Amino acid sequence: MPKFHARRAVILGCAAAALAVAGETIAAPLAIAPAPGIRLQAYNTYGSLRRQTVAIPAPTTFSIPVEIPAGARLIGGLAVPDRVWKKSVVEEANPVRFRVRFRSGEETIALYDRTIDIRGRADDRRWFDFGRDLTALAGRRGELEFETTAVGDAPTSPLALWTVPELARCPEAGPSLLLVTLDAMRADHQSGTGYARATTPHLDAFAADATRFTAAYAAAPKTIPSIPQTLTGRYFPAHGPVAALAPLLGPGRFGRRRAIINNPHVRRWLDAQEPGFDVRTAGELDAHAITSEALRFLSAAGRCRTALYLHYLEPHTPYRPPARYARRFIDLAKPTTLGLTFGDVTAAWQGRYGPADRQRIVDLYDGTIAFVDRQLGRLFRGLARRGRLDDTIVIITADHGEEFWEHGQFFHGQSLFDELLHVPLIVRLPRTGRARVIDDVVSTVDVIPTILDAAGHPPATTDGLSLVPAVTGATTHDDARIVFATVSDAEPRTPFRHAARSARTKLIRHIRDGALATYDLTNDPDERQPDATPPDARELRSVLDAVRLRIAGTGYQVRLDSRSTQATSYVLTIDGRAPAAAGDTNGPSPPVKLLDVDRLTLEASDTVLVGSGATSLTIRGQLQPGEDDHLRFDIPRTTGALRIALTLDEAPAPPGTLRVGATTHADGAPIDLASSGLDELPVRQPASADAPPVTVSLWRVPIVRGAAVPPPPSPEEEARLRALGYLD
């Protein structure tokens, strides 16, 4: 039983099992039992949601008996929260001194000492990581003592947070990982690929000692689903129960993992994954702050194997680089309505900016790239100075590009043209050949297979290919690769579409009407004029259909069957804004999103319209006698309700038209997504005199291909997304 005194708690009997850091074990959290004044809890402060902490008032000391394993490193973190129960405590908080000691008999060895002053130093309002090499103490028994004391005379006794400390043994078990994604970074705005401006000198210098893929394409033109696609290696990664990041972060993989990001979309998706990263965000965490946080994490980790994922929000809107970067590429002699910042995406969409303003927007975008490039240079130097660069898999890429009116619009998500899909991809593997430039078509879904291969981990089921053979020179040039992209998280300006492309041709398929547009990229690299007979068109269509077939028989299925003896026009509406199902006392649920819509057997004249926020579908078509029309979609939840309405030849459908699973459903009644009846296969009914001329069947086929789905954004996240140009 733990002993607790006014200022000291001794946690007994917890070292032997928890601290057996041997064999393949990488890290062992120190077992800490709750005691009076000591709380073990997941504490959400300074943008870190996953941190399991020891929360104590200052002053308090707790000690843990240990026997130090050979080659061990003590790793932990500490913070003084700026809010307690949503109330700011900054102005009342004393500075807090954190100390760690090792006591053995009469000997005391100081291991760590830091004072945090959140009232006097704004930079102290964050988590501090620390690590200490315990090699010199190997084999010794004693106690690790964690002490907090308040300094000063402020009225509040601050709450002090320790992360649950770990003893890590760091054998040479394989390389570490650094994965960097740049938000909205176009490949053709890198100076190292022929761009006229010196936007990326640090990235170019790094690429000169790595492998640069000049024809890399994102699998989507928006952060979601592009980042989930990149981190799972799957074209359709979402909406399923399987742990998406397990191939990368599961048992026996990287011992310590951290994600440092400042995009709400990425944060919400990562927070839903288990196993997952220890996710860090903090307010307006810019490229400088992300790099600083990353280097502190690497310093604390010492020799331990790490997986570090950085998502730099720059160069995404708003463009607000430091002034010297903002001025770097602008022509001050040209009059514009803009200054040294830009963030009004809606105005750009509405066509309020003329040529001079548009050029200023591009200038500021390039300045933002130069700013993040400088921080990448800091990151690369930090890796080298810590002796980690040659033992780390480093991959630099982007989630998507940015359109600057090449096809009449601004921002991203609205098309599948190359200004939104062509992204940087630079790969540096430990102890491999350098300075390669590869022009083969590759995809961001290749990132995870490449990491697993380079790290010596078992391969996973993905849609991508390992690029290790290309990086090491084991394969020759391959111009036959075809890659896929999709827009599937609908907004009014981002209609559902699929695309497949080779080195010579691109094919884009519109979900609304099934129309196909093909582009001869050899003669029309800017994708200005669709070509009816480009090379590879038939093969591209076959590949695109094959990718679609992977999910065609999964998710929610809707089929209209005609028993009429004449053609019947119809309008079918599936509404995810239905009220609560009968008997549900919890009130209306949030709207249900209908995602990854695909027309399976609809005719070219049939249309599929996705409503605002992807919360409804309207299908307009015509059924010939004996014909069926079939489509599918996903719903990223198991709760909520749908409502289905059908008109036939402009009149309400007769009773008995709708079937949910194998049973008839009352017309107009909400369909409860929790109902097990949705999992029953429909049975085609024989024709009869009293049967309705058309039946609609809705059923669900379980999906086991994806990842956990994040909750809806909070009001704070919605405000942040609006500032980034989303949520018009």
C-alpha cells in the first residue's frame, strides 16, 4: 500500500515487473499507484490529448523503487497547466520547480532540475520533455524521486503535471522515422525542380543527398482524406473498425512516437486512432514552433528509436509568414489591395481579386514556403547534430497542392488536376545510395509500404508499393504505373470525383453523372482540353473500375428494382438529417454524413447530387422495365437515423415501396442506423398484382478496411477551420 506524507508519497512494490526492460522490450512505464494527493489521469493541456499524467499539487514528492537496467534511459515530461477546469490560472500561479533524483542508501544523484513560470514566461506554457541516460547507474537499486515545489508567494498552489515516466532500453533494433507532410505544397514551387524563385534551398540541399521523386501524386486534393490515405497506404482508408496505424505503430514497431501538428483535420483523425501517436498541438503552432518541439522530443529520446510525424500547416492559407519572408518575392512597385498577409479564401472564390492581387497572393504563398523551408533546414541540422540523420528513415511530402486560378479557381479540393495532386516526395534511407532523381509515377499511398520495408517490418495490406527498390537502385525505370485519386469529403465546391493517371494520360470520372474526361498529358500537360482518344484510356478506365470495385460491395447499398411494364422516372432522396428514431429519448442526433458515394449501375442520364455537408443524396433517374439502379455509400457512424423519400413519375411512391434489409419499412419513418435489420440481405420479391411498381432496398455490408472516425469538430475547431479557408 502506498505511503503518503504531507509532502511525500512512496510508491512501493511496483518495480520488479514493470521495469524488466530486457529482450525486445523498448520502454516500460513506471507503475504508479494512486495515493492521497496523487491522481493518475489523461490530462488535456497545451494541445496534447493523449498524455497520461501524474497530477499533483506543489509541493508534493513521490518516489518509485527501481533497479536500473543496463543501457536504460529515463524519459518523461512535465508542465504547469494554464487552465484548471477551463479557468485560467496564469495570473495567480507560482513558479514550480521540478526535480528528479536517484537515491540509493545515503547517496543522492541529481538527474533533472527545471523551474517553470507560466505567469512570467509565456514560452513556459507548454510541455517540457526530458531524458536522462542512466547507463552509469546500471544494476543499482534505489528510488527515483520526483519532487515539485512552489517558488514565490502567489496565492494559488499550482497543479503540477508529470507524464508517467518511463525507463527505456534502446537497443540497436532498427532505424528511426521522420515523416514530414507539408500542407498545400505544390511540387512545381520547389526551386530544386526548376521553379524560378529560390523557395526551397534547404529542402533542395537535403534532396541532393537523398532520392527525389519528380512525379509523385497525392491520392486526394484535400487534407482529408489525403492524410489518412498517406498514413494507411489505402485509397479508401476511413469508416472501419480496424486500427489503421497498427502496421506502422503496433507492437514491435517504433518504441517512442510523437506527432506534432497544427491542422484541426489531421488532429481529429489522429486522435481517433489506436494505436496512435502522442499528438501535440499548441495554439498557433507555426513552423518554427513545430521544429523546436520536434528537436526537444529527439533530445529527450536520446538513442531510443522514434517515430516522429510532423505536419507543417505552412504553406496553407492564411499566408502570414514573418515579414522578411513575406517581402522576399513581392514587387513593391506594383499596386495591389493586399499587404503582407492574405487569408480571405471566400473573396478569392468569389472572384474579387484582379491580376495584380492574384500575383501578390502567389508571392505570399512562395514566401510562406521559404519560411517553412528555413525550419526544415533547422530540423535537418538538428538531426545531424544529434547523430540521428544516418539512422533515420526521412520522408518529406505533402497532402495536396494549391490552385492559383489555372482552371479558374483558387484553394484546393475542387478538382483532380495536377496543381492539386502533384506534390513533393523526397526519401532518404539509412545507408543507401544518394542523389537519385526518379521520374516514375508514384503515389503518396506508397509512403507506408516504403517505411515498413525500410524499417524491416512485416508488409501490410495496402494499395501502395514500396519505393525502397527504386531508392536503392534495385529496379529500373517503370513507366507503366497507374495511380488513383479521389475527392470524397463533399462540400459544395468539392464534388465527388475519381481519377486514374499514368505518365501519359489522366482520366477523371464524375460521380454526379458518370461523365469521363481524359487528358493527353504528353501534348496537354496543363490539362486544358479533354481528349476523346488519348493513349492508355482503356487501361486507365479498367484500373479505375478495379479500384472502385474494392469497396463496391461494402458499406450502405441502395437498389431500385422495377417491376413495371413501362419506363418509370424517379427521384430518390436519402437524408442524413432525419429526426431521432422512435423510442429514442436522447433527442435528434447530429447529421449523418454520406461519404464515398459511387454509382454502380446507374445510367449516364441518371444523376447523383450530394447535399451541403454531404448529409443528403438525391438520385434522379429512369428505370426501364425489369431494370435495377444501384449505388453505394459509407456512413462513418453507427448511430443516427436516415429518412428516405421516393417519387415515381412525379407522384409519391405507393406504400410498401421501401425495404430495409429483408423487411418492409414504413414509408417516411426514420431508419435507425443501430438497427441490426440493416445487416440482413434484401430478397427480391416476385411480381404480383398488388406489388408496388418500384421497390427501394437499403442494406449494409460490414466494412473492415479502415480506421476509427473522429468526432465532429468542436466550436473552437470550427473557428480554426474557418480561419484556414474551410467551412464557408
